[in-house]
Amino acid sequence: MERIYLDHAATTPVHPKAAEAMMPYFTSVYGNPSSTHHFGRESKAALQQSRKVLAEAVGASADEIVLTAGGTEADNLAIMGYARRHQHLGRHLITAVTEHHGVLHACGALEKEGFRVTYLDVDSEGRISLEELKQALTDETILVSLMTANNETGVLQPVQEAAALLKEHQTVFHTDAVQALGKRRLNVTELGIDMLAASAHKFNGPNGTGFLYVRKGIQLDPLLYGGSQERKRRAGTESTALAAGMAEALRLALENMEQKQLEQERFRHLLLTHLEQGGVEFVVNGHRHERLSNVLNISFPGANVEQLLMNLDLEGIAVSSGSACTAGSIEASHVLTAMHGDSERGRSAVRFSFGLGTTEAHMEQTAAALLRVLQRMKVLH
Ligand code: PLP
């Protein structure tokens, strides 16, 4: 049985060229980039080259890139590092209820330290209101954090408009671009972004590495204390290999990106058409146009999602649900609950996400398997 992986929003396979790009740094160019001898200098030069590629991909300069151990750390560093450093300017932050836990839980930790956080609601399409953002701003607000694209629905937030709205205000603007980077063209200057978090394993780079873009001049309190790597913003020996893999993966992701978007729109259309033709009752979650091409979140009313996922896995299809199973009962994710309340729609949602290796044939096989499984589950008659 050929297994079909449609969970690229969870993590992605490493691109073979990215894997290849890492190899020399495990075995021959292995010096510590902080060492002053030949081995160290060689590593440092490679690290700088990777940093340059990452910076250029978002329209930044190399010294504005802080290498981290992934998206969570980048989000935490931006939010906690900035808030702690600038609390003399105010102790209020604004974010949205549908953010990733890497943002929400960082905000929660700051609340315990005495900061106040406003969590903006979203509409049924998953988008915040700019008017509500404007109203939430106070003289105490120091940071606004809004994700570029949501990990469950692919919905895009109006980050450029939000950033423009903050222009005259003291607050800085952070975006969690973990899902969006590599799928959309992002230029921090054009978008007005002060800090941007990214993670390599979402764009066919290695796991456990990512970066935070920090606009020149912005000071952060570090999360980690130790050596003075990353201009004292992130202590610990950098991984030259992971940085090289991440840089190569991002370079490849941005190559023919528009073509890949079109292909993914076709995958999406194909899957939806097959489901319609098969008489399946379903509803697509999230904004119709303001979204990523590679994430498709569908609710199947009447279906027990846990059973559905298990049966699809038996059919060789790997997807994920937007729900969590707590003490035997299915609870909708915080994202779908924010969009649709505690509802059947939220509890019966499945996320299909496409990427490297996905084909049209996969869509046909997935639709056929879905029809079989829904019939077996007596959801489709
Ligand atoms: N932010 C978003 C939107 C994500 O989807 C993820 C990944 O699950 C993260 C942050 C965390 O990234 P990482 O897994 O690299 O810590």
C-alpha cells in the first residue's frame, strides 16, 4: 500500500537537496563557528552565508536574523524578549485568539508576570477586525503579535494593514510566519513587520531550527544565558549544518513558488470536486480567498473525527484533525471554536495539507478512501 502524506502543515519531509547541503557540516566542516582557528572560521563563513540567504528571503539584512531552535523559540523570544525589555514603556500586548500556542502560551506566561494581554476575536472566516485592533490599542501597548497564516485553516491575517495601523504608535509588530514562509512572498519592509518568526521544518528544512527576524535597533532580553552568540540574543553554539539545510530549503521553497501555488489550488479543487461528486456532505472552514493554497480544512458533519482519522490511516492516508481528545470526548480546537463556537462543525474538522511529493493521483486516492470510510462509518449512505 502506498502511503499518502497530507499533513505538511504539521511537518514536512526534508528536501533531498537540503539534506545534501547539510552533510559537509556534520563530517568535514565541523568547527565551532566561534573558534578562531581555520575549522571555526570555515564554519563561521558557512553560517554567515546561510544567514544571508535567510535574510534575503524576507528582505532583511544578515545581522537582523537570530537563529533559534525553531518556531516556538522564535515566537517566545520575540514576545517575551521584547516585553521584558520594554516594560518601562507599558505592560500591554495584543494578539489574537487563533494564534499558535507558541504565541498564546508566551502571552500567558507574561500575564503571570503582570502584563495585560488583549486577545482579539476572529470572525467565522478566521480573520481579526482591524477596527477592533485599533480600539484595543492603548498608551500602554508595546507589542502586537498576529500570525501571517493559521496552521489549522491556512487563513491569512491582514498583517500589512495591521502593521500600517500601528505606524504612529509606539508598539512593535511581530508576526508568526511559520506556516506562511516558503508559501508566500514575504518582505518585512513592504509589510511593515518588526519581528518575524520562522521554522525550517515547515518548508522542507530540518526539524529543530528556525529564526527570528528582528528589525535593526530593536533590543530584546534573551531567553537563554550563556555565550555571546547571535549578538547576545541567543546563547549556545549554532548548528552550521541545520542553518545550511534551512537556507537551502528556503531557497528551494521560493523557487517556482507561484507555480507550486497554482498546482496546490488544483489539488484542492480536485479533492473538493470528487467529494461533491461522491455526494459527501462537507463544509470548508476559513476565508475563501485570504488563505494559503496548501491547507484545506474541511468539516464532515455527523462524522466522529477520531474514527475518521483512524480509518483514513488504515487506508494509508495521513491527515490531522483540528480537535483534541480530552478524557474520551472530542473537543474542537481553539481555532475552530473561535470561528464557529463549540459546534459540530468544529468537532468534525479534518486538515488536509499538501507539499513536496503531493500529486493529483493522491487527491483521487484520498477522495476515494474518504468515500469508502464515510460509507463504512454510515455518515455517507
Ligand atoms: N507557529 C505556527 C503557526 C506553527 O504552525 C508552528 C508549528 O507547529 C509553530 C509556531 C511552532 O514551530 P516549531 O514546531 O518549529 O517550534
